Amino acid sequence: MAKIIEREIENFGKTLKLHGEKTLCNLLSAFLIWLFGVLIFIPLAGSINRETEILCNLIFFSVFTFLVVQSLPGLKEIVDSFSVLIAKGCELKKGLNFEKSMVVFRRFSYIILIIVFYLFYAPLLMRFHSLINGVTLLLALIWIFYLIISILPILFTEVLKWFSYEK
């Protein structure tokens, strides 16, 4: 049992070594761009006039999006590897089905990432127009709803198993 967990930790470490540095660098750069844009330059450009604010917002939005898109493949690999690690641990310690728990943890991680990325994009999208932000929120909620709907049958069967064991 300990060897399987050690092997999964080793695989997760390999994934971090392979994708972690570039992904972390891109995400930290995107965060720094976001901070400077949202907190300093876009409000400063807004004090000049609306056209300058939109142009500045477009520049920061483009750079932020470019860096986020660059980091997404590595982030997906890291999240998938982490989900396998947690699912294997749950399989060995709690006796849960590996495939089902892997799907649940992976999709739950995706839900968290969708929420985090939306929260970073919201101030940039609001500067363009509130309608764009609203449509993006609606699309994110539909995607989250789809992920939750795909997780519910797995969780529902596990909860029914727990209740049947107690009787």
C-alpha cells in the first residue's frame, strides 16, 4: 500500500518537474500583470478618458490571456496528476473506486479553477462592458453546472452505499 502511494507521489513529482516551472512562471507573471493592470494602470488610464482606459484594458487583457493560455496545458497535467494521487490514496485508505474518485477529484479541481479564473477575469471584463462579464459568468456557471451534474451520479451511488452499510 505504501509503495503504491510512493509511486504516485513520485509520478506527481515528475509531473511537477516537467510542467511545474513553466506553469508557475506563466501563472505568476499573469498574476503580476493582472495586479499592475487592475490596480494601477487601468484606473490611471481611466482618469485620462474612456478610450484610453479601454485601450489599456485591452492590452492587459491580451497579455493576461496569453499567459493564462500558455499555462493551461501544464496546469491540466498537474491537476490530473494530483487527482490521480488523491484518488489512489482514497482507494487504498477508504476503499473507494479509483476511477470514480479520480473523476470526482479531477472535476472538482476543474470547478475550483473555473471559479478562480473567472474571479481574475471579472475586473478586466467589467471595464469593457458589464454585459460581457455577465455572459462570461453565465458560461462559467453552465460549465460548472455540467461538471456538477457529471459528478452527482458518482457521489449519489457512494452515498447510497454508505447508508446501506450502516443498516
